[in-house]
Amino acid sequence: DREHKDRDRDRDKDKDRDRDHKDKDRKDKDKDRDRDSRRDKSKDRDERDRSEDRDRRRRDRESDRDRKDRDRRRRDEKDRRRRDDSEKEDRRRRRDASEDRSDRKDDRSEKKEKKEKRRRRSADRSDSSDKHKQRRRRRRNSSD
């Protein structure tokens, strides 16, 4: 009977040891799983952070690019307006200069016309005075 008890006790001890081993194994597995889970979460978090950083940098680059594009468009628009204004001013100046030239030309032609009229008038006068002189000469000659 005693032997029987010893065997039972040994068997119980073995069972306990086995149970303890199983518990330890389970605990180790749980630890491993937890560690893996934490590592995975950490990896996920790191990946998410990297992804967010990438996205933020991309958005920053895009916003920089957009800002630069906006600035360039604004500068181009200003330049175009300035160029248009200067072209308008040049056209106005050329038109004014052309009008001035044509005015001077008109003034010159008017002066020429006046000169021509004066010359004609004086020529007419001289012609008529010559005729008058000839008549007087004839009269004088005929009366002599």
C-alpha cells in the first residue's frame, strides 16, 4: 500500500512537473507572442510614422512647388502687364511722333502754299505793273 502511495505521489509529482512545464511553456509562448505583438505594433507605428513623414514631405514639396508656381505665374503676369504697358506706351509715343511729323509736314506744306500764293501774287503784281509801265511808255512814245 505504501508503495502504491509512493507511486501515486510520484505520478502526481510528474503531473505537477508536466503541468508546470506546460504552464511555463504557455507563459513563454505568451511572452513571445506579446513581445512579437509589441514589436509588430512598434513596426507598424514606425512604418506609419515614416509614411506620415513621407506624406508630409511630399505635401510640403507640393505646397512649395505650388507656391513657386503661383509666384512664378504672378511674376509672369506682372512682367506681361509691364510689357503690355510699355508696348502701349511705345505705340502711343510712335503715334504722337508720327502725328507730330505729319503736323510739321502739314505746317511745312501750308508754309509752302502761303509762299507759293505770295509768289504768285507778287508775280501777278509785277506782271500788272510791267503792263502798266509798258502802257505808260507807249503813251509817252505815242504823244512824242
